[in-house]
Amino acid sequence: MPEIPEVSRRLVLGGTLATGALAVGLGSAASASAAPGSAAASLLTESAAPRRAAGQKSMVNVPFEPHETVRVGVIGLGNRGSGMTTGWSVIPGCVVTAVCDIRADRAKRTADGLVKAGKPRPVEFGGSDGSYAEMLKRDDIDLVYIATPWEFHYEQGRAALLAGKHVIVELPIATELDQLWDLVNTSERTRKNLMLSENCSYGRNELAMLKMGHEGVFGELTNGHGGYLHDLRALLFSDTYYTDSWRRLWHTRSTASFYPMHGLAPIAAAMDINRGDRMTTLTATATAPKGLADYRERFMPKSHPSWNETYINGDLVTCQIATANGRTIRAEHAVSAPRPYSRINSLVGSRGIFEDYAGTSTTDARVYFEPDHGGDTWRDFETYRKEFDHWLWKELGDEAENGGHGGMDYVLQWRTVQLMRAGLVPDIDVYDSASWCAPVPLSVKSLAAKGRPVEIPDFTRGSWVNLRMGLDSRTTEMPPVAP
């Protein structure tokens, strides 16, 4: 049975009821079509949601089938994939049964590491770009985790669904709009869940912010601001960190918001995107591409292969997003200029604001809301974080602290395994995954049209109007592991 949302103050203060959301959405569409020559009339529209094929049904509130043990197969064993493989192996009731990388030595090294840590040896696949397809033929894999370069996510995620596996994919799940739609449709046809591996959505501050927003602490939510602001220049020019320089090369291919999800997703979750509201339009802007060329000029020898590259992506790409309920979200992507790391995490309502500019720290956030505060002075968040701490962090805090990215990786992996073992509905479903990744291709389209707004498709095909549970989950026990 799907989880039923508990009655909370968000029904009164923090969000619009489904009937109201539907009315707002219809009103917005009507005004756009009735006002030729207006700003709305210049909207770059996407085709209507493709019709479902015969027998294809929504995956909204579709739970996992219960698994006594979750058996994981990993595709991609670079820096991210190898670290997360270790992470999967230590979650109760989870075992890594297969590992795959185009470089066979990585699969062997990862398998050796698991054995050294006292874990069962996974079957190794590698040596060719089709090795993952061989791995997917196995019947001892329940969940496929994909951590390859971005350009392979769609193909490998789709293949895993068609092989009858559930899938969790690193950001983004796909880079083209038709690919996003195909993953939604493939999930619906195969009845297998596909999830974005959005670890920042499980951050301690982010989840506390979500609870405060849903409890109406900030009043009626009006806007949010999130970003991925990370100086990656040294890593982008490293000859070893990103295999074959794959991530730097994306900056030669397109002007786009390549990686907005870490900032966007927590704000979208707090606003009940796809769960009572939805994102409707996106407008993108970009600065000039100066940072990577400047870094190369100062630090890279003339013999380095990067001197054959021309960088075209802006140092800062900003997506301004509007929602059906009249809210706005600003999502930023900046990785090629000097700056301290930040995800921004700002949520604003009619009665106050949350702001968190720190990276993985939980101590630097600040709040201001009425009637508790006044005097035009920020207040420390720590007391409120303790009050609104999400049950996952209350349960896992001590264990999670040893996990990557301030514990977010561990919480993400633990919760995913728990959902599958208990047979629950995923916190992040295929519709969230597609919506949160849509700014990648839509920013390209908006920027190509000199910043005109672009319509954001409704991947739920109308189900967004219904309020339902997501990351604001109820306390749930991890099923005991059989001795």
C-alpha cells in the first residue's frame, strides 16, 4: 500500500491543495494562449506529453517488490563508482554481486578491495564498451547503479530497465529531452523504478529545511535558490581524475546548465514539485566562458592536449524556473571560476527564510522567520535543525558520519536498500529524476534562443496535482537481516 501523507501544517500554510494547483495550472495555460504578443506568447513550447502505449501505466506510488537481500550490480568504477561500490557493500542486507568497467583492471581492483574488506567477491565484467550488457544478463542483480560519464547514462539506464532491473543513476540520468521521455516510458512499461542518485537531497540541512517548509515554518513558500558552485578547474585539467577528460570536454560541446540537480532538487522537494506543484517554464542565462581558458593559460604546458580545445560553456549558467503555483526557483551552475564550494540552499516564504551557503557543513546555516525573530538579524539554525531533524539522520547520524560527502552518500544508499527490502515507494521516482534533469537540455534550448523561456514538460502526465509523500517520509524500520 502507498504511504499516505500525515496531516501537517503544509496543507494550511506550506503548499496549495491539489484542486488549487490544477486551477492555477489551467489558468496559466489559458493566459498564455490568450495573449498573443505578450511575454508568454514568446514561450518556446515542447510537444505535448507523448501518449502512453497500450498497457503502459504510471509509476506514481508504485513500490518496489520486497527483497530479502538487495543485490547490486555496478557499472562504472572511476572515482565515484568505486567509492560508492564500497558504500553499497556495507549497507545491511545489501551485497555487490557484479562490477563492470570498460577498463577490466578497475573491475578487478574493485573486486579485490571488496574481498580484502571481508565481502563476497563480485563477478567482474570489463574490457569492452559492451561489457555492461553482458553483466545485465545475470539473474542475481536487483539494482543497477550507474556511475559512468554523462553521455552513457541514458543508454545504460535504459538497458538495465529492459533487463528487468531497478536502476539508480548518477547525475544526470540523461542529457536530451527525448532520452528523458524514453526513460520515463521505459520505466512505465517495464514496471521497474529508476531513481536519480541525488545524494544532496539526503543532506541533513536539506532534509531539515524540507521539514520546516512542509510544516509551514516559513509560511506560504514563494521562491527558492539552489546551485552547484564548485571550483573544479584543477580536477577538470587533471589527466587522471576524469577518465579521458570526459567532463572537461562537455565544456567544448554546448552552452548549458550541465549539473544543476544538487541545488535544484532539495528546493523542488520542499516545494512539492510533482506532488502538488510542477515546474512549468525555464529561462536560462550564461556568462562568457573565461575561466577554463584562463586557467589553461596560466597552469597548463603548451604540450597539453587541452590546447586543442575551445571552451564555450559559460562560467555561470543560471536557470530561472517558474511553477504552476506561481513560485520561482533559481538554479545555478558554476564550476570553471575561483570560488569556495556552495550549494546555496535558500528557501523563502511569506513568514521567513532559510539560507545555507556552506558546503557539507551542518553548522553554518541561518534562518529568519516570524514570529520567533525580529530586529533584522539572522539567527543560528542549529536549534531548529535539532527540532526538525529528519528521522533518517536521527537514525543514522553516527553511522553516516563516516560516509562520503558529509554522510549524504551513506544515507542515500541506506535508504535505497531499506526501500527495496521493505517494499516501499521510492522517495525519488522516475518523474522527479526526469524533471530535475530537464534543465540540462532545456537550458541549451533557451540559451540558443537568446534567453527566451522554454516550456518544461509534465513528465507525470497530470499526476503532479496530487499531494503525496516523497523525501518527507515516515519513520520506517530497516528489515532485520537473516542470520
